[in-house]
Amino acid sequence: MPDLTARLRVGFHWRGGPDVAFADITEWWRDPAVLRELPPAVAALVPGEPTVVLGPASRGTLLGALVAAHLGVGLVEVRKNDRVALHWSFYTHRTLPEIYHEGGAVLSFRRALVRPDDRVLCVDDWIESGAQALAIHDMVTEIGATWLGLACVVDDLGDRADIRSQLSLRALMTATDLY
């Protein structure tokens, strides 16, 4: 049986054409070995013992749920464009900058789900600009919780060491590993 990173490469495809290309990772979720091996591998990336996992919608929530179940902790879904969050003070939210491909999108979660004594692990499948993760980091630190770091499957930040450092980012592979 091939190792996890080999399986991830096999289940990955660049789709589209020269003007618009996108990363297709949908085969990862079809492979039972990836579903079994990915949660402990991602959880082991960031040191510390989280009390909660945050996962941005949608694939970060899917992967975050798997990692949270592996760790025996809860999951907080970070929602995108939840209209309710903008009208209620018991939500914390941030508007994403234009550098994010959905510039102007709003990320949010219910404030009471992340407590000041929490140790937070953020989990996502892919990081490209860092906009989502930086917004989540800001929301977590605003609450007073401890940010342990961001664990990703694919790091596509390029030369952005400043963002990697700020987020305490660790990843299983880089986007260049998939070319």
C-alpha cells in the first residue's frame, strides 16, 4: 500500500484550462485509506493538545471533523456568508480581503463555541493566500483563546514565510509536490 502522500498525489488533479485552473481533491474523500490515515497525520503536524478544532467551510469542516474525532475533541465550523452572523452579537465574524478568491466573503462562528481557555487547532485542506486562516486567527485571539496553529494538507503560500510564521502553519505537502 502506498504511503499517505503518494495516495494524496494519485487522488489529486489540476482541472480547467490555461485561464482558469483549480485543484480537484474530491478523490481524496473516496479513498478509505486516506480517510483513515489523514486525520492522525494532520493532527500530528501542530504540537500541543487542542481542546477544539476549527474548520472553515466546506472542506476544512470535513477534514476538521475527522481530525477532531481522532483527537477526541469538538469541532467548530467556521461558516462562510452566514447572514445570521452579521445581525447577532453572539457571533464573531470577519470580512475577507479582496486577495482571497471570494473577496468580500464573511467568515463567522458562534462566539460561545470558542472559550478563552481553549487551545485551538485550525484545520484546512489547502492554504493559498492565508486570508481565511488569518481572519480565523484574529477571531480566536480576540476571544482570548490560545492559537496552537494551522494544520493543512497542502501549503500553496509560496514564499510567504511571514504568514506561515504568524499562523504556526504546518502542512503535509506543498502545492509544488502536486505538479
